[in-house]
Amino acid sequence: MPAVLRFIGEAKDMTLEELAAFVEAARKADVPRDNPVRAELSMSGKIKQVEVRIGVDDD
């Protein structure tokens, strides 16, 4: 299973600050900039969690 960087909103839905922390962590982990980001959304369309593969995403 490939390594994944995953962030989950502390209060169910992510805040802009939490999303910025995810991007910063991905950059520090040298995630390829063209890797797709996957997100799980709530029924209201808010982001609940985001993830990205740390290595090259071949899928």
C-alpha cells in the first residue's frame, strides 16, 4: 500500500487553516506537485478530509 498523507477536519469540516497545514505538510514531504488530491466531502459539500500519495501517483 502506498504511503499517504491524510488530514481530517478537527471539528468534522476542515477549516482554511487546516487545509493550509495539509498543503504545507505535503510540500515538506516532497509530494510531487502533479499528484492529485483526493477529498471526502460532507453532504453539504464541505471538506471532511483530504489525502495525497507521498510518492508518484500512477493511478
